[in-house]
Amino acid sequence: MLRRSLLRNVVVGLMLAVSPSAVHAGAATGGATEWTQLLNNAQLLEQSGQGVQSLANEAQQIAHQVTQIQNQLDQYRTMLQNLEKLPDNIWGQAQQDLNRLRQLTQQGDGIAFSMGSLDDVLKQRFPSFEDFASGVKGGEDYTQQYQSWSQTNRDTIGGTLAQAGLTAQQFDTEQNTMRQLQQQSQSAVGQMQALQVGHSIASQQVDQMQKLRGLIAQQSTMMGTWYQSEQAAKDLAQQRRDTFFDSNKPSTSGGQEMEVRF
């Protein structure tokens, strides 16, 4: 009963993961990426349900924050059209927004890594999961799909930077980002370029986070189906055992009485 209740709760958690009403602020990957540290399989099942829900919420929250940054960058660009250069206090806010955008792109990459790792760990721990996953839609490998998503995301950002004569290395850390933005703050042209690049990346990230949430939803549904099939198989086996041991014993009456004969 405990095992059955646990699996039922996990399935519910996975279904909530793709529900818009399940969004909460401040979701973070935290320890959810360390699936290999969950040595107990029952604990892994329980934490995977909660972890997937948290990651799905985080992906939606990232998309929301990126949209806010995109709108803010629009306001900065409008202001800059009427000014020789943005005032230092306004440009300081723009720098913070652009750096926050960089952080959010890294968070999205972390979510993809975590979900791919979960797929790997479940396949290692549960042979039935690997068999089930290999039979879904011609053997989709979610680990590879998340890797592909991450590579596409990095290539897209790199292409946007390259069009502006910039490199990914100039924005790969907070220190490099602030140094580059400081250089571009010297003129209105440099400021506008930084704002336009940031706006393009923000727009791309909104689309990419929607694709990432779609992948999480597909994986969640597949995992939920596997959990249910596992429990159905266990219930059937238990039912057969109960039927076998509870069956009526064969009757011993009606036979001949044993007698000693010479």
C-alpha cells in the first residue's frame, strides 16, 4: 500500500508539472540536478516527481522574467532615441538587466542538463524504464534531445552576438559582461548596439524556453505512463499470488476408507 501510494503521488506530481496553475516564484534547480545522490530507488521516484515539477515551474518563470527584461529593453531603446546617451543611472539599470538575461540563459541550460541526467539515471536504475522509453515514438532519447536543445540555444545566441561583431566569450561571465557593457557605454551607438543585441537574445530565449517546457511536458507524460504501467504490472502479480494462495483446497472426502488387508 505504501509503494502504491508513493507511485500515485509521483504520477500526480508529474501531471502538475505541465499545468500553468502550478507556477510558483523562485523555483530553482538546487539539489534536483544531483539525481545520482539519491541512492534509494523509492526516494529517487519521489524526488523525481517533485524535481520535474520544480524544473517545469522554473522554466516558465524564466520565460516570464525574460519577457519582462525584453519589455524593459524596449523602453531603454525608446529613451535613447531622444537622448545623446543614456544617463549613468539608467544605463546602470540596463546593465543589470542585460547581465540578468545572461544568468537566465544559463539557468535554462542547467534545466536541460538536469532533465537529461534524470533520464539517464532512471534508465540505469530501472531496466523496465529503459525498455519502456526505447519503445516510445521509435526510441526517443530525451538526453540527446536536451543536448540538442542546449547546442541550438548556444548557437543561436552566438550567432546574434557575431552579427554585432561580438563573441560569446565577452558575455560568458558576469565580469566579462560588465566589462563589455562598460566599453559600450561610452557612446549612444554602443549603448544602442548592446540594447538591440539584448533584445534579440531575449526574444529568442522566450521561444527557446517554450520549446524546453514542451520537452519537459513530453518527458513528464512518458514517465507518468511508465509509473502507471509499472504499478499495474505489480498489482496484477499480487492479484495472481492472492488468488493462488486463497484458492479452495481440494476435497478429501468421498474416498475409500483405508483398511488392513491380508
